[in-house]
Amino acid sequence: MSQLQGILTRLKNLQEQSGGGEPAQRYFEVNGERKCQVTFHPKTETFELEVYNEKEKPKRYQFDNVDMITIEIFDLIQ
């Protein structure tokens, strides 16, 4: 399985986990270091990507397309 497919699978599982209406979240790490957190909001069907950078406040981005956030996460963990 390619890395892109793995990210996409995790995001789709995140959507399924939030079936009760509550937001679900997942972290993405590289060598034990958190790179980002993804939260799926089922009411609005949007993803929120929180990107962690050293010595900076985390930055948040909204996505309504699972493919776009998959590519963004892929770029972050490369």
C-alpha cells in the first residue's frame, strides 16, 4: 500500500468513527514526532488540519475534500 493510500484509509476511518455526531480526531507522526492533527466534524462534513511547527503556534486549515487534505498530510510527513 502506498503512503497516500494509507493516509486516505485513515481519514475515511475517521469519518466512519464520527458516526455518533461527535468530532473524531487522529494524529500523524514521523519518528515519534507529531506533525499534525486531523479532526473530522460530521455536522459540517469538514476536516480541520492542525499543523505543528517547532517554536510556532499550531496553524489550522479547513478542508471539505478528503483528497485535498490527504495530499496536504502527505506533504507534511515527507
